[in-house]
Amino acid sequence: MFARFYALWLQAVDRYTKIPPEERDRGSTTEQVIWIAFLAALALTVIGIFGPKILDAARSVGFK
């Protein structure tokens, strides 16, 4: 099992090192920006929908 993983790892490293340095990161930055924007929009939507309910619930909690 480990030998198979090691062989796959070596193939991936070999493939990665053959790509010119200026092309290695191409596309990953754009993809990361899209994911960050999506997650931020999701968080704002959840806060917008459930925010008042969460605040009301937090205010009504009483500790003894």
C-alpha cells in the first residue's frame, strides 16, 4: 500500500516539476478568490437570515 502511494507521489512531483515556474500557480489564485467570495456571501446570508434570532436567543439565556 505504501509503495503504491509512494509511486503516485513521485509521479505527481515529477509532473509538477516539469511545469515552468510561471505556470505552476496559474488558475489557483482565481479559484481561491472565487471560493472566498462564495463563502463570504454564504456567511453574510446566514447572518442576515438567522442573525436576529441568534441575538434574541442569546439575550434570553439566563444562567443560575
